[in-house]
Amino acid sequence: MFILQFYKSVRLSQNLNGTLSIAFIIQNVEISLRLEEFARILRVPYQGVCVFTSDWPITSLPNGVDLNPDIYPPPHEDFALIRDALFYERSLGKTRKVKGVPTTLDPFQMVLSKLKFNLKKWETILSENVISLTRNKDHPNAYLFYMLYCLSIKNAFNLAYYIAKRMESVTKSDIMALPYGMLLTRLFEHVRTSRPFAITNDHICGTVLSSLEKAQLGFR
């Protein structure tokens, strides 16, 4: 099936000029797409700030910037500015259970319960359709907070960069949750029309899954 074969083989590579390409193998045929072409096929934004980190605190954003900042611009805002734009003030030194262990949160480990009311609907939309959260939903990764910050100030965010990095991270995770099933349908259609030799009747039949199968496989 297309989605399973995609996630089994997907990888990112850096071209000689520093730009990214996403590659995957279908029916022993390797397909490589430049990131901007990948964005066009999926119909998602390609311009804007680029960041991806699996860490929680807002201060971890520098860990998720690209090695080529001239091509994929990183966040530059002060951490306190991002935090204060998104969250209600929280008393310092508050203790919260993290993985069952009482932990004193640092000032930049924010929880969704403190998110400002006007941003809650956007958090739900992003979590369910862009992030595809599979871990603790009360303190998600820093990139969700930065996406919300970009929305709040109407700043462009490179969604194609994030999605490509997220897809690659799934292959390194022990959680069987495969995101972006609907977006990959667009990619499937592109491969079917541009490289028909890579798609067999089995792929076409296997692309349409029942709701039960989707739940069992963890598609989101």
C-alpha cells in the first residue's frame, strides 16, 4: 500500500546548494522531489520561518533550525516575547506531574491550559490537522507554540518544511501513528499520473482503507 511504503522509505536529503529534497521508494522506484515541488503537490505554504524540534520548552526552538538559515530562515524572536503573546501569566516554581513525576516547570515549559482564549480554536485546528499529536497533549512540542505565535502576528510559517521533517521523524519513532493520510492522497495522485509505472492495481485498491483499518494502523 502506498502510505506504508512511503513511510517505510521516506528520507530527507540536502542538495549541493543547501536546499532540501524528500525521497521515497514505491515498487522499487525511487522518487525524489524538491521541497518546493513537494509543497506544490500537497498545496501547502512553502515560504516563511522554518523550525522543527521534538522538545517541549520554547527555549528549545534553536535546536530545530536548519543548517542553512539563508535558505530556511529560523525564528529570531525573544523567547519571553513568544511566551507572553500566547499564554496567561503563570506563577513561577509551579510543580506539575511530568510522566508521573512531580516536576518544577521552568518559565518556558508552557501548558495548553494556560493558552489565551482567543488562540484555543487555532490550537485545536493545528493539533488535529497539522501536528497530529500522539503524545501528551497538555504540553506539546515548541513548534506548535511557534506556529500559534506566527498566526497571532500574521507571520509566514513554512509548513512544507515542517511536514517533511515531521514525516521523517515518524520513521524514527516507536509510536505507530502515521500522519497526513489526506495529504499523501495528493502525493499518490501525483505519482499515479506522472509515474504510472510505479503504481500497480494493488496500490490503487489498497489506498482506500476502511475506517477500522485506519484506526488499527494509526492513520491521522
